Amino acid sequence: MNRPIEKPGALDLPGIAAGRLAPESCALNFTDAHPPLNPLQALLEAERCYYCYNAPCIEACPTGIDIPHFIQRIAQDNVLGAAETILDANVLGGMCARVCPTENLCEGSCVRQTNESKPVEIGLLQRFATDAYFAAPSKPIFTRAAPSGRRIAVVGAGPAGLSAAHRLAALGHDVVVFEAHSKPGGLNEYGLARYKTPDGFAQREIEWLLSIGGIEIQCGKQLGRDITLSGLVEQYDAVFLGMGLAGVNSLGIAEQQLVGLQAAVDFIAELRQAKDLSAVPVGRRVVVIGGGMTAVDAAVQAKKLGAREVTMVYRRGAEAMSASAYEQQWAQINGVTIRHWAAPREILGSDGFVTGAVFAVTRDENGKLVETGETFTLEADMVLKAIGQSFVAEPLDLSLALEKGRIATDPSGQTSHQKIWAGGDCRAGGLDLTVEAVEHGKQAAIAIDAALRA
Amino acid sequence: MADLSSNFLGIKSPNPFWLASAPPTDKEYNVVRAFEAGWGGVVWKTLGEDPHVVNVSGPRYATLMGPDRRVQGLNNIELITDRSLAINLEEIARVKRNWPDRAVVVSLMVPCQEESWKRILPMVEDTGADGIELNFGCPHGMSERGMGAAVGQVPEYIEMVTRWCKQYSKMPVIVKLTPNITDIRFPARAAKAGGADAVSLINTINSIMGVDLDTMIMSPSTGGKGSHGGYCGPAVKPIALNMVAEIARDPQTAGLPISGIGGISTWRDAAEYIALGCGTVQVCTAAMVYGFRIVEDMISGLSNFMDQKGYASIADFQGSAVPTVSDWRYLNLKHIDKAVINQDLCIQCGRCHVACEDTSHQAITAFKDGQRHYEVKEEECVGCNLCVSICPVPSCITMKSLKPGEVDTRTGETVTGEYQNWTTHPNNPMREVTA
Ligand SMILES: Cc1cc2nc3c(=O)[nH]c(=O)nc-3n(C[C@H](O)[C@H](O)[C@H](O)COP(=O)(O)OP(=O)(O)OC[C@H]3O[C@@H](n4cnc5c(N)ncnc54)[C@H](O)[C@@H]3O)c2cc1C
Ligand SMILES: Cc1cc2nc3c(=O)[nH]c(=O)nc-3n(C[C@H](O)[C@H](O)[C@H](O)COP(=O)(O)O)c2cc1C
Ligand code: SF4
Ligand code: SF4
Ligand code: SF4
């Protein structure tokens, strides 16, 4: 492939500008971060699996996919059987195969780590099986149980809501999903890094998920604005809340209204929705504050859009970052500079535009984070905040018990209200991962079904 | 450096690696390339009477493959040489003349009539070839015409034809045996009775590779029909080793020189055949998969192995393992082995547990204090070696033998160090009662 012609000087344009890279360059940068396995590679990789008994990888998968079984089925040239195993446990197994931090989950506990530091590539194999199935779905995997006559409302069409809706539909219930956005998918559609989910996979997956029937999605319906929780409780037999986290944590310092000071999730959402990536504006020098997955994704995607310098600043050391070591490396090989032990002190601006940020150097003193007194300034024309999101309870007109600001539930997902379940990021005490949201939705559906049939 | 040279029936070769009679030895071109690569000898592709046979022009081969497409077994339906006798003889003479230090043995298969053998033997002798190998093994095609395995399956025919060969030629006679028979000792004894100087084995095993499940046609097939072929390659080695050992330890054939064939791909395979009594080894599949250069690795490995073990020549370890091959009834029933898992090496895959739990003696734990943990329960272990055989980590599970004085916690019996086998065991109704 010929090197695309870049606009001369576009990389060096000061401020925030679109088109720093030619459209072809952008497109190239945002192709699959981890290309799929071809059939030969998949077969070989599948053969590496020891078919462990009571396999630790299954235990490490929040949705409990029977990994040795699905891998064995790939090895036996039975991708339909493999897809059945995967999707039955995790209806968004296709997306999870792309976005799960497998190094911390299944692959992290694969027994082949021990001697070889090279686990079976479970994620890529899962993708192989699900891709192959979606490409040629030889027969439907799910059928619905006999109609129960029950109707259940789901709020939020993110992974938690979709998973709950699907399982409920499978169990014979009718489901209506209310989604504030104009498209379903939640962070699958608006949040996950574009290079993990290229080619419109999120919507294709949802289309397949809905093919089970019995699920009606109403987009543009926001709880607290268009509908009320008390209303849902009245009209439906049960309610599942999968609203995610609508709030963005603030830096805890003065945040003036400046062009270029933005929440990382908003930057990513714009990028995910852009038809032409080269039309997405990005700073010449970008500073991302935070140390999680969102920070890494924002930083790397800024770099891939053509930002000249991207710096992630995190207030503690590498081991404390919630982004895994693998993700930190991913940021670094993509040209992102990571600075540890520094906390934001002041956002600098002039004429309404961001010009930089001042950071206080920190250190750990007996477990407490303290500032050393030293400071440094990073020049920037874009500062992205990625220090976490928070649950916004305002839309709830019924009071539900909260725990650390999120909805408190029992292990099945049932809230303090008997008819209301919750799951995904809005539920207290979770991992904030797509795969866990799917599991929450599935478990809540099973619990709702049991409650309704009791 | 170890001396790899071999003297088999007076046929000298710089190493014991010969190419078996098969496509690798089909013609001068191949054989010269093989000698250039370092092969010690060849058994020329089986000659027959004119007019020469014709092969199918469809698939002759099919393989059984391991995960990484490593060939484990090869199936073929090729016949004997499909070139005229004259051309073969001319090439054999030339090759032998140009490569005097290499073994050139000629494989033969003609109808079971004295005349046929009487006619071909002097022609072969005239080439200067070192010896002949009688192909009584080809299991497909030729056997339908009363030759190959059809002869090898009838000891009387083997003896008869061998005798003709000894009678009408001065060349050493090697009889190549078919494994498609219930007891290999009978054909070997017949060969010896007929005056054979040696036997070679095994030829290929009757086989069908599979079925194409889309067309429902057996494979490989030629125009919609197939016939069974002959199976060889690594998968057949254990079968061949047993047959070699049976002949080596049969009092009636003990000492009869053996050329070992079947699945030899590495120096280790070759060394095992030699340890079970073979004087040379023959290779076909490995050459067909990797080309002639594989012999260099076999020579290097065998030579380094012999140096490490202090074997100066092949004879130093030839047959060393034969006395260890016995009959089941003589195995020591008082000997007790127990499996031991090295916890530092165990990666906790759980395979040993489920294998023992589902199919052996429920002697391996799955948990200890709520944690995955695999440990042998000695009081249940019968020492069957299944866990050792399926553990993915080398040397992680080993067998330890209980010493005299130790108690077998499974039976409660103390190990005495005595030897007792089935022939005298109290549970044996036919036991030999000693005084
Ligand atoms: C930038 C970023 C990158 C990430 N990368 C990964 C990753 O690589 N791997 C991974 O496993 N996890 C990742 N995560 C986390 C993962 O996306 C979430 O854990 C997961 O999406 C949670 O699912 P959910 O269904 O609970 O919430 P969401 O996906 O947030 O979905 C909630 C849905 O509810 C809707 N909603 C909210 N309020 C209302 C309302 N009042 N009325 C109606 N609808 C409403 C929203 O519009 C949304 O569609 C990432 C998160 C972010 C922000
Ligand atoms: C394609 C093919 C053709 C063969 N042709 C002959 C033959 O003509 N004469 C013969 O004695 N054996 C023949 N054999 C058997 C081999 O000589 C040898 O005995 C057998 O392949 C086992 O050895 P291996 O496992 O090293 O291949 C043939 C084998 C193959 C694969
Ligand atoms: S732990 Fe690894 S080897 Fe074992 S079943 Fe899971 S993927 Fe396979
Ligand atoms: S098979 Fe081997 S590695 Fe696996 S649990 Fe047993 S001893 Fe450990
Ligand atoms: S040797 Fe056999 S009986 Fe003993 S632990 Fe291993 S598999 Fe079980």
C-alpha cells in the first residue's frame, strides 16, 4: 500500500484541528488492533488448549464460558458448536472477545502461563468462533420458551440491558428497552475504543441479538424525562436498570469553561460516531488525566488521529493504574508518554482556549498520597479528563438504596425495591467491564424469571 | 567419534540408515540424490516382470496429520515399479558401480512360480547389487494378483520362494515381512527355514484413511472409488517394534539378522530398533515428508547419542533391550509402583485427576482446602501410569517403586522384594505348583 499523502504541516497545526492525517492514514490507524485468526491459526491455537478439568480460565470468566469445550469444538471443526457454547453463556461473546482485558481474566489464569508465559489465545479463539458463526449462521442458537404473558421493562440498551433483555426474551417474557440515546449499545456503541470494534460490529451484533424476538427497543426515551421509574414499576411486571454511569468525575480543582478541556468519554463518543475520522478534531498536544482503560483509549485514539504529542498523567505508580500492564504497554507502543506520580493542580487557558496544565509531583507516604511541593507544566491544547465516571441517581423517582454512590443489590441484582433489578456499571461493587455487565444482565434475568414464576 | 558403519550379511554401508524400497528408491535420479545426502544404502523400488505394472493416475497417498500438520501416518496405493525391468537393471548396475561404498539391495516381486524367480535372479546378480529383498509385504493391488502380502501371509510360500532364491543366486536374501498377519513369528520362521539370511519388517498395514463426509466417498479415491492402501509412518512404529522384538526373542529365529522398518523419523527411533536387535534400519515416510536431507539429522543424533553413552559401534548396543522383552505371565506381580506428582512442576490442568477419576482408580485429588490441588492418593493408586502418560508437563508425574519393607497402602501388604509372577500366583487356576 502506498503511503497516503498527508496534508503538509497538518500535524503541526497549533490548537485543535481536524484532518491532521489524510483520511486513508486515519482509516489505517483505526483498523483492527488485533487482527482475527485465520482458520489455520485458529486450529493451531485451539490445539494448544489442554482441555483442563475444572478449568481455571472458566472460573476467571465473569460469564463462565466453558472455554475448554468451545476451544475443543474449534479444534474439531465445529464452529457452530463453539459459538453455541460461547453465546449461551455470554450473548455478547463476540464483543467481549474483542474488548475483554483477557490478560486479567481468562488468559491471565490459563495454565499455559505457568511454563510458557504464553496463554492460549482465548479471546482471539472466541472471536474466531463467533465471527465464523455470524458470517454464516447455519441455524439460530436460541429459541424462546413458551410465552409467559409477563412484560418487563429494561432501562438502558448497554451490554447489561441487552443481556438482560435477551435472556428474559429467551425465557418467554416480552421486553421493552428504553434507551436515552438514538442508538442502542451503550458504551459498546459510544465508548469502547474504535480499533477494538471496527466495521460497525456493535450494531451488527445487536441486530443478531434482537433476532430472538420479543424485544422492543425504544430509542430516545430517557428515564426521568420521558418515563418514570414509578410508572414502569406500575406498568410492568419487573424492571431492570442498566443505565451505566452518566456522570464524569471532576478533577477536584477549578475547571473553567475552556475550549479543549473535555471529558475523555465525550471525545471518544464523538470519535466512535464519526463517519470520517479525519474530520474529528484533535489537539496538537494532548494531555490525558487518569490511569484507567478510558484514559488509555482516549490517549491512544488521540495519537492515532494525528496528535503530535500525547501524555497520560497519573497520580500514582504504574502498578496502581487500573489499566492493565498490557494496556499501558499498548499506549506506549502507540507513542503515548505516561507520566506517573503527578496530580493536576491547575488548568491553564487563554482567550477561552486551553493552553496547558500544571501538575503537582506526588509520592506515596505510608500509603498516603502526598504532594512533594514540586510542580511542572505541560503545554497542551487539549486536556481530557479520565479519572472515572459516576452514577447519576437523579432520574430515579423511587428511592433505591445506594452503596458508594451506585445502586446496591443482592448477588442476583435485586435492588432494595422488590420489582427492580440493576446490573452493569450502575450496580455497586463491580469491575466496570463489558463482560461483567453481560453477566449481571443474565443473572438478573434468571432471578426475575424465577421471581415471576414463584 | 562413534563408528556408525554397518556390516549386515556382509553388505557394508557407512551408516545403518537405508532407504526402504519405495518411491525414494524408484530410480537412479533419486538414489544418487539420496547417496549424495548421506544415506548408507538403499533397497531399490521393487522390480517385477515385464510388462511393468501401471499405477492409478489419481491420488496414491493420504496422510493422518497432527495439529501442526505434522504427518503421523501415510497411506499409499502405489504398486511396484512401473518402469521396465531393463531400465531398472541398467540403472542399478550404474549406481552400484559409481557408489561402491553404499549398500544397494534389490527388492523383487514376481509370481510364485519357480520359473519366474529363476529367470530374474541372474539378471539382478549381474548388476553387481549387494543382495535381494523379497517383497512379501505389499498389501494392496499386488496381493490381489497372488503376490506381495498374499505370499507373506502363507508361511509355506515364503519358505518355498526363499529356497528358490537361495538356490538360484549367491546373493544374500532378505525376506521382507508383512504385518498383516496374526503372529509374525510364523512367517519369520518360514523365511529362516527357507534359508533366508535376514528378515526386514514391517511392510505397510492395510488401511483406509477416511471418508469424505460431503461426498460420502472413502478417501483417497480415484474417480469415486478407493481401495485399501498400506499404512506407514510414525504411527506404525510401535506395531513394528513389537514384531521386531518378537522375532528377536523367539528361540527359533533368535540371531536371525533383522533390518528394522516402520515409522523411523529420528535417530531415537532408529536407536530403539537397533536396541531391539536390528542391524540396519530402513526409512520411507520420513524421506517422503522431509526429503533426503533428514538423514543428516539422524546421523548426527545417533552419533552424538553413541558418544554420550560410550558406544563405539552399532554392535555395542544392538539387541541390548531384547532380554527385557518378556511375556506378561513373567512380570513381577510383587513389584509395586506409585505415581508421584511434583507440585513444583504441576501447572494444575487437572487432566490427571479426571483421567484417573473417570477411567482408572480415583487416586488423584482435585481439591485441597478448597484450592485446586492434584495429589496422588497412594492408598488408591495401582501404578497404572495413565496419569504419567497424559500429563502435559514432562517429568511432572513420575513413578516410584516401593522398596522392600515399605507398605503398599492400597493393599496393606509389605513389599518383600520377592518375585512372583502369574504362573505361580494363587489366583491362577492353572498355576504351576511347586513341590
Ligand atoms: C472509554 C471506555 C472504554 C472502555 N473499554 C472497555 C474495554 O475495552 N473492555 C471492557 O470490558 N470494558 C470497557 N469499558 C467499560 C464498559 O464499557 C462498561 O463496563 C460497560 O459498557 C457497562 O455496561 P452497562 O450496560 O452497565 O452500561 P453502558 O454501556 O454505559 O450502557 C448504559 C446505557 O444506558 C443508557 N442510559 C443511561 N441513562 C439512561 C436514562 N436515564 N434513560 C434511558 N437510558 C439511559 C445509556 O445511554 C446507555 O446506552 C470501557 C468504558 C469506557 C468508558
Ligand atoms: C508409496 C509407497 C510405496 C511403497 N512401495 C514399496 C515397494 O515397492 N516395495 C516394498 O517392499 N515396500 C514398499 N513400501 C513400503 C516401505 O518400503 C516401508 O516398508 C514402509 O513404508 C514402512 O516404512 P516407513 O514407516 O518408514 O514409511 C512402500 C511404501 C510407500 C509409502
Ligand atoms: S486454562 Fe488454558 S489450557 Fe486450560 S482449558 Fe483454559 S484455555 Fe485451555
Ligand atoms: S496432569 Fe500434570 S500438570 Fe496437570 S494437574 Fe496433573 S500433574 Fe499437574
Ligand atoms: S498411576 Fe494410575 S491409578 Fe495411580 S494415580 Fe496415576 S492414573 Fe491413578
